[in-house]
Amino acid sequence: MIPDEIKSDRLVLFRVTPDQLRSIAAGGSGLDFRVEPGWLEDLEDLGESLQHCHEDAWWRPFLIRLRDEDRVIGVCLHKGPPDENGMVEIAYSIAPTYRCQGYGRETVAALSLGSLRLPEVKVIRAHTQADRNASSRILAHCGFIHVTTLHDPHEGLLWRWELRNP
């Protein structure tokens, strides 16, 4: 069972309903947290998974909150349930003012550890643009291996990264 909350040293990843996320994206929050601007613009970059999210646990995104403050600085999610091989894809976005401070790495590590604890998850997959950038460095630091380059009709060349359950 996917937990509703995952904690790390500085962050709390907590589940929201699709309606709550849509409300936040529309400018209303409905939460007792301050929503840091910037990551909302990246919601479209997280793919169709946000458009298709529903109450099923695998489709419910996590908001990323600073543990010491009531401030939401981003979102992370599974892009759907594990496939027949136990592969689940993840994505995340951090507000620009909180980038380059280790929050992306901490988010990926926490979500990956939480996911790999589930018996149905064997592989975690993520994609980045096909160059050395912050996201590719984060994934490599978290133990992901670059496995292939592929062409996406909407995003162009992408690198596929995977982290396997030991």
C-alpha cells in the first residue's frame, strides 16, 4: 500500500486528491500551507498523468512541503501503477527559488525509497532531456542508471533512467 505521507530530513511528501491539486493549479489552495510560486507552471511538464489522475492511490500526487515550515515547494508523483514487470515511472517539480538546494535530490530519494518498499515495484523509471542537466545529475546521484536514449514525439530526445530493486 502506498503511504499517504513520506518523510525525509527536510521534507514531507503528502498525498493530495486530484481535485485539491486542480484547485491549487487554478489559484485556490484549500490547504493550510503556503504554496510557493513557480512549480505550478511545471505541472504541464509532468505529462498527461496529472490530467488523468484520479482517486486510485497510484494516481494521487504528493505535494512537497518543507518540514520546518508550512510551505509547499513542489509536487512529485507516480505516472501510473506498476506495469506487468513491476515498473513505475516517477516525475517531480520543485519551485525555482528552491532549486539547487538539494530538495530535488531529497524528493527523488524519498519517493524512490518509499516506492521500492512496495512488493509490486521492481523498477523505477524517470526521463530527462538528453543532456547533462540538474535532473540527470539528481537521478544519477540517487542511484538511477541511464539505460537508453529515445525520441518522444512531443519532447524530442530523452534519456531514460532506471533504478532497480536490489
